[in-house]
Amino acid sequence: MKRNFDKEIVWFLETPHSHILRIHITNEMKPYFIGEENNVQMKSIMPIIENSAKNLVQYIRTCKNKNDIDAKDICSRFTCDNVAACAFGVDAKCFVEDNSEFQKLATDFLNPASWQMLIFYVAMIFPTFSKLIKLKLTPKSVEDRLMGIIHSNLKYRRENNVVRNDFLDSMKQISETTPSFTELDIAAHAASFFVDGFETSSIVSRVGIILLIHNMLLGFMITRTVCHNARLN
């Protein structure tokens, strides 16, 4: 039976197969958030985040001659850059290109057409009805592009024995020990990062920037604290 991409995304998990996979994923990702191994696991992806931060600073410097800077734009670029690198293992080039291919993909996934939003609400309110008529929430073009990104990256890592200790690498390890965990599952779980790590983080970041603009002393104190902790770690 052909499996549905939508049903494997984290917030739609509902089959016995999906619940088993949820346990595997939770156990695999737990070291990133719980226990003494937390620091080790988080430090493994810090270089990726630091690289995105450097790109952000460089981009802001190129905008210094402009009358104003769009906080929403730079925060969206930054979070999209991080999601692409940490969840998909690709360089999104968000600070190099305006409306890069990965940004377009994120926009298509998070800002669907009106009829797709209607389908989403129907699926949420009447889940049984949505199963009967097999409503599809994710556009086929978005699904194909996500699957293509995951397939090409996993193929490259396997053929070249590349280990990056990121989210995609954790998913790859699960697939090697759990045959039922396919590239479809990996792509669907990586897709959840668009909501969990892209849009929400972008909103919080730009609110933070606005607050710092209106409180320079707070900005100075935060900068000093961050630099101090960076030296300790």
C-alpha cells in the first residue's frame, strides 16, 4: 500500500507504524535535549549555526547604507538558513540570493493557496472525512522537491561516508537500523522543521530585534553575556 507523505509528518502521525517510528525518533533525538550528553550533541551543530550567524552579520553590513532594514526579512533568511543546514544538510544561500530556491520551498510549504488551507481545516475538523476521500494537504510539487533534497543528500553521504552529526544524520542512523523507516519518513519529519524551526523562530527573533533596538543597554548586556559564555565553552 502506498503511504501518504502528509500522514508521516510529525503532527499527523496516527498509524501503528508511525507510533513505533515516533519512539525511535524520540530516543535518537533525546541526547540533543536531555542529560549530560546534551552539551556534546548541541556542540556538534554549533559550527553550522555559527556559520549562519556570520552570514547574517555580513549581510547586515551590506545593508548599512539603506535607510531601513526589514527585520522580518533578515530573520526569515537566518532561520531558513539554519533549517536548511541542520535539518536538510544543504546550503540554502539565503544571504547570497534574494528569494533563494529553499526560501521558495519554505514559502510554498508554509503559505499554501486558499483552497489548500480549506483542505487543511477540513482535515483538522473532520479527520474521518479526510481519510475517506484521501485529502492531500502538501502540494505534490513541494513533496517532490523535499523528497529530491533528502534523496540526493542521503545518497551523497552514503557514497562518500560523510558524517555531520546533524538532524539528517540522526534520521539516517534510524533508517539503517529500522528498515521500515524510509526516505519518505525522513523527508516528512524534516518537513516538520519548517514549522517548528523556521516560522516560529523567525517571529521570536524579529520581536527580539525590535526590543533590542529600543533598549541598547539590554543589547550591550546580552552581547557581553554571550561572548563570556562563548569563551567558557
